[in-house]
Amino acid sequence: MTGEVNYSDLIPNNIDLGADRRLKRALESWHPKFMHWWKTYGPDEYQDKEVYLRTAVSVDKAGWAQFGHVKMPDYRWGIFLADNTQQDKRIGFGDHKGEKVWQDVPGEFRGPLRRLIVTQGDTEPASVEQQRILAATAPSLVDMRNLFQVNVEEARHLWAMVYLLMAHFGRDGREEAEDLLKRRSGDADKPRILGAFNEATPDWLSFFMFTYFTDRDGKYQLASLAESAFDPLARTCQFMLTEEAHHMYVGETGVARVIQKACEIMREHRTDDVRHYGAIDLPTLQKYVNFHFSVSTDLFGAEQSTNAANYFTQGLKGRYQESRIDDDHQLKDQPYRVIQFDAGQLVEREVAALTSINERLRDDYIADCQRGVDRWNKIIAEAGIDFVLTLPHRAFHRQIGIFSDLHVTPSGALIDAERWARECHQWLPGPSDHEYVKSLMQQVTEPGKFASWIAPPRLGINNQPLDFAYLKLAH
Amino acid sequence: MQAVSSESSSLVHEPTPVGALDFTRDPDHYHHWQLRLDGAVAWLGLRVAEHATIGEGYELKLNSYDLGVDIELHDAVQRLRFEHPEVGCVVIHSLHERVFCAGANIKMLGRATHAHKVNFCKFTNETRNGIENASACSGQTYLCAVKGSCAGGGYELALACDEIILADDGASSVSLPELPLLAVLPGTGGLTRLVDKRRVRRDRADFFCTIEEGLRGERAVSWGLVDSIAPASRFDGAVAQRARELGDDTRRPLAGSGVHLPPIARRFSADSVHYDHLDVLIDRDNGHATFVIKGPQVALPENSESIVAAGTRFWPLAVMRDLDDAILHLRFNETSVGSWIFKTLGDPELVLAADALLARHAEHWFVREVLLFTERVLKRLDVSARSLIAALEPGSCFAGTLFELALACDQSYMLLGQFEDDETPPAAVALSEHNFGRYRMVNGISRLEARFLDDAQTLQVLATRQGDLLAAQDAEQAGLVTFIPDDIDWHDELRIVLEARAGFSPDALSGMEANLRFPGPETMESKIFSRLSAWQNWIFQRPNAVGDKGALVLYGSGERAQFHKQRV
């Protein structure tokens, strides 16, 4: 006999879980399934080791980042909504603009809201699955710890979405919550919903690129859901954003350290042949940028979207930082400029802003991606090296939307299929690139040591030194 | 009467006049469907060409369809029955990567006139009924392989198939989102087939029709929305295997060649359309058209081999192909011509002989197809929103199969005696065994049964008179015609009924006729045309769907529909 689980202790939360009988009952059934999933499809091999993890135990400054060694299965996945800071909070956009935000799901939007939450929720366990074998090739203990931190927090994001499904969507919500554990990244029969989340994350360069580019899509999706008229969703997503920022930081600094290492070798040995010294050359990095950027831009969906327009009008999903945009927040008869393909050319056109919501979010995303790329380029410039990383044209290598039928070079030139087939591996990582990167992936677990292809970070985690035992590997 | 031309055609195929819809299609030049034949299995794959629309101002995204897509489907279904008797199973599947079919294109519907919407729905319904008819009667079973989202009209197409296999990949779903999304109905048989055909419990059907996203996986099976599911990795194999099983179980010949359907010979002029076996003469001033159908001109082939060899020149098939084309042409392209007058020309004995020949070979696959096709053409006539008037004159051949035309009409006028100064013998009508159940109406009974509803005695008496040539008085007495004016009254009587008809509200007439034509029982088909279509056509007129703020009009703009809350 196992005793009754005290969920309020087990699951840090600010939703008064202890008093919510219905939610408790739903979680009692889901929790063991989640644990089974985590142990089977979560990080491979290191589940019994103590990892120096940050746990959120409340949403205030003191509570959201508590550090300590913990075995991952004992991690306290919590349920948090951002504090309600506004009295009399009002809907900020769409047909219901100015009305009180909703604390319950309106019946007529139950379907679309559930779909939005499920689609977001599905990405969280997906990335854990994608990254489950990476620890075996971690370039350092601190990187391995960062990987696990990202993993447990993605799993916490799953909890956040599952909470919304269980608390607000009845039986359908409970079934969807179970399905989130049944789909599997890359599985032929039960794939994850979005394409990018079925791609393999085979190596650490891909992991850093993924957390920089693909998790940034997550940031923009969460930010626009944080505008939702459905307040529990808005506040849940607001809190998730604080954690998402850390994931992107892992990505940005990871790539920066790879660049740093390449630049150091180039400067020290006065050579472009950094591969000779066991590091990753800048042209290869550019190819990885091209790949991960293009796959991630697909996640924003079709350029013209009725669904996105409906979500906006209905108040379900806003734009990025909606309240800071200077317009009527309803977008009736307003124009927006987009790039289209017309008569054999890529041209800029004015179309209805309302049906261009996806494209607008993609624009914001691309601008944000560029800022990090600029910081990377600063490292290269400071090393006195004449090389500039660039984001490819948005029409490059797309699978979704109007560009998916076209072949476009990273600089935005239209080419035919034959030339594409011939030259695409100048722009995208080819088998030999993957093979080379793979050959570098050797696990380094000695505290304070780093693999040949990556520079150490400037700081340790939570002001700990670099040779701190971020994982306790000895038994 | 004048001598008529010989069997060989002097006409060639002519396209419809500019701006008019044409139902002629060539499978080598389909835009949207790909037909692949593999022994007993035919694969009918849908990949809608976005820009190949028949109207302006919309693109056919996500395998959505307009009338042009459905005309090709209709053509393919028809060809499979006649040209490919070896096919025992037809698999409808999608060649689009992510979507099975998103249903009728909403932008197209939003822009369409009411008349086009109604005609479009009617035609698509007829095509789906034809698919079911092929499964039920031709041994050509339709299997639907659904991978990706299958919404609205897409699911209605699946519902018309005998079996549905759904990919169980967490994403593929079936849905009828019309009500929540567009404020209209799944009007191409969707609601009816859900409960009447698939026996989905009505409370579950109600729930299913109010959720946009539909259902997938196990629940879709357990609710009866699909027959089976297969994991994505085994989906193609499961479909192929089931197709082979269904293909083997066929009442059709395993080998042998089919009958090619060439384009129909016809010629258009300003006020007429001429076919080998039919002339349509249009009187625009008075708003009516006269169909003159010609009986067999020469002796028909006697054995099944020569019948197949005659192919589309075989009169029973040829005359029905002409009639079918004319009905569709007038329905879509001559909407202001409100009354259709039916006349025939020829020897009633030859029509009876043709019927007898068909009856003798009714089990032969080709003859069976001819009979089934005739049944469908007559059904098309039944559900046409036109006043139908039969004029039975001397020289006519309203016998057996052709008498069905008179029975289909709202009123029939038979000349008593002869016209003055005309030697042509008086008109006679005759019944054949085909009038007693061979050609069922959409409500499942024959036109005679509908005419003499629950009157077995009359039907028995009529059955004993098969083959008799009945003159006007006998025909009237037997209840087979409405009026028998003599030559003094004839022209006035006909003029008055046509003028009266032209003066009435066309809407009220369509409604009245559609109600009176189908007494007796209901079937799934009749419910689709009566209940479902009638409600749909009402909703299509209402502001909640088509007003400035109606859901159909605003769909795709991102703006939200505003509904009048009053329940009517």
C-alpha cells in the first residue's frame, strides 16, 4: 500500500492545488504516467545522479530560482501562474477588447483554445525526447547540467500545459494530456505535431542551435499566448517565458563558445583550417544556422492564415507585446507588408494585417534572431577575423507556406530544382559535415574540463566556479 | 412524321458556348484527380491544382474543391463503371502531403450566387449517390483512405464510400465543422449519412457536428465515424490489402475490355442544342424548353457481344447520355428557362423491343450499367428544379423506359386523336417491365408506385397490361396521363399551363414540385435532397450565413460573424 500522495508538497504550485479535488484526481492518474515517460524517454543514463538544478518553488524573485543538487526524477515539477499584477485586467485585442479577461474557457472557444494549448504542450516533451541521448557526448559537466536543466524545465512546461488542459477542458482535456505522453518525437506512427520537433538533435551543435532558434519560436508563441483573453493561459505562459529565456541563453552562449574556440584557433595558428585542431569552422556553423533558422521559421505557419486571424479576433492569441503596438488592436481593414512570390519574383505586397498575424510574429522573431547573430559576429570581429554569420533569406529551405514550392538561395535568389540539388550542401549541412561534427562529440566529465571544440563559459552556474561538481557522478 | 436520320452520327462534339459550364472531361487531362489502375483495384488520387478553378477570386488550397473538381470526380466514377469492368474496388485517397480534403472551398461558396450554390450542392450530391450506387449495384466498392485532415465535404466524400480507413497518427482526423465554423450544414449528405448510413448515434452525431476539430483514432472507430484505423507506418499496406480483398469480391468480369465513353456529339445554336437522339429547343421569351427525344431508329443488336461492340452507339445508352448532358447544361447554363416540355419521336414498339432486350441481358455487366445509368439520369430529372410537362403527341414513343419521362413529369398532356390535316396515327403509350421497379426514384420506389401510392390493386392491373399500346382515353382511364385534350383544345391547354407556370414564383414552384414528386417512403437519398438540401438552401439565404456579417461571407477574413439570435 502506498500512502496518499500529498500533491501540494510534491508539486510546488500557486494554484491552491490542495483544495482542488477535481484537479487533484486528474493529476493522480496522470502523474505516474508522466514519471514513466520521464524515466523511459527522458535523459538517458543519468537519472540516478545528483544534478545541480534550479527549481522554481514560487513565482517571486526569491522562489523562482532555488539551486541545489537533486536527482532528476525527484525534481519538483511545479505549476505556476504569473502573479496577477493587474486589478480589473482587461482583454487587449480582438472583438472582445476592453472586456474583462476570462477566468473560464468560453464554450464557443473551447475547441480552438484546446488546440492551441495542445500544440504548444506537445513541443515540450518533444524536445526532451529529441535530446535524450546528448548527455553521452556532453562537452563538459556544466554543459551536461545545462542540458538537464533545459530538460526538466521543458517537462515543467508540459506540466503547465497539462494543468490548463485538466483544469479547464474536462474529459477531452484529460485525454489530450495523456496523448501528450503517447506521441513521440520522430515516431513514424505517433509523431509529434510539429515538423521541427520530429527532427533529430544528433549532436551538441544542433542542441545549441535548437535552443537558440527553435526555443526562440517557443518564446514568441508563448509571448503571444501570454496576451490571451483566457487569463489562466496568459499567466501560465508569462511564467514559462522566464524559463524559456534561460534555454535561449544556453543556445546563444553555446554557439558563442563554439565561435570563440574557432576564432582562438584561427588567431593563434593563423589558419582557417580549424578542423585540423578539432574545432568547428565558421562556414560549417553558417550551414547549421541556415538549417535551424529555416526549420524554425516554418513553425510560425502559413503567411496568410485564417486560423491565426480567427484566434486574434476571438482574443485567444495576440501579437508579440500586443500592448506596446500602436494601433487599434483589432486590425479591421489594416494593411501589412509581406513578401510574396509573384510572376517568378519575390516581391513585397500589402495584404490584410488580420490574416498576416503569423507573418508578423515571424518578422518579430527574425529581428530577434538577428540580434544574437550580431553578438556572435562581434566575437568574430573582435578576434580580427573577416567573416560574418548571416541569417538566410526567409524563403530559403522552407517546407511550409508560399515558399515551400520554391528553391531559394540563402541570399534570396530563385533557382531551379536542378541547381538546388547540386548546390544545397553549400548552404545546408551535408553528410560529411554531420560526420565531422559527430566525430568531435566525445564526452568530457572531469570538472572544469572542456571538449576541444568549445570554449569554457565565462561564468559558472549560480556563481559557482567552473570546476564545481555540477553533477555528482561518483556513487 | 418526318423521316429521321440513321443511327450513324452526323454530329461531332462541340464545347459549350463561351461562359457556359461544360461537363465534358477527358481523363488524360484531369487537373485534380489522378486515376491509376492496378488490376482489380483503381486508385483515384486527389491533388487539387490550386489555380485550376472554374470561377474567379479563390484558390483551391488544402485539397479543397469547387464544381470543377467534382465534375472530374463524376467523370472518373462514370468511366470506371463503363470503361473498367475489371475494377472491383476504387480507392479514394489524397496525393496531398498533409491533407486528405478540406471540403468545398469556402471562398468560392462565399462568393457564389445562391443559384450556383444550390446547383453545386445538387450535383455533388448526385455524384456521391452515384458512388454509393456503384458500391451497391455494380460490384465496384469504394474504399476511402484518409490520411491527414478530412473536413467537411472531404469527410462527406469519405462517407459516400463503403468503407473508411483512417490513419492513426495522432493528426489525421475526420470532422464536420460546417456549423461551428461557417454557420451552414454539412449539406452534401453529411448529416444524413452520419446517422442513416453509418448509424452513428444521434447524440454523438450532434456532438461531433458541433466541434470544429472532429475526432481521430480509436474514438473515431468506436463512434462509427470510420471503419478502421491503421498506424501511419502500416497505413499504405493496410489500405492496399483491404483494396485487394474488396477488389476480388466482385460481380464484375475479371477480364475483358470495357466500353469507352467518348465526348458526346452535340451542336449548340443560340436557342437550341442538338444531339444524336435529342433536340432541345429553347423558347426564351416564354421561359420554356422542349426536349424531343428520339426512339431507336434501327434494329438493336441481339446478343451481348454485339451490344458491347455497339458501346456508346447502343441506343439505350446513347439516348440517356444525351439526356444527361442536356439536363446538366440547362440546369447550370439556362437557369431562367423554368419549364421543360418532354416529347418523344419514334416507334413505341421499338422502345418496347429495346426494353425486352435489356431485360434479357440484365445480368450482363454492360447492360446492367446501362440500366443503372438510366436510373440515375431519371433521378437527375426528378430532382431538377424545373416544371416538367409531358406532351404526348402522335408520332411519339412514350413506351417502357421512355414512358418513365412522362411519369417523371409534374403533369402530362396526351392528344386525344390526331391533329387536323396530319395522317400520323394517334399517340399511344405502353408499359414494360421496366416501369415496375427497374428505375427507382430517390425514395426507393418506382414512379408508378409513387403515382399509385399504396394502391397495389391498380398496380396489379397495370402489370397485366404490359406491352399493350394504350390510346389516350385508355391511358387517362388507367391514370397514366393527366389530361387528354383533343386537337381543338391542345395548343391552348398547353399554352395556358406553360404561361401559368411562367407567371408563378419560381421558388414556390420548385418547392411545391419537390414536395409532390416524392410521395411515400423516405430513403437516405431522398432525405438528402429533401430535408438536408432544403434546410441548407434556407440557411444559404439567411443573414447568419450570407449577410454582411454572416459566417460564410466573413470566413477567411479573420473577422467574426455576428448572428441574429432569434430562433426561427
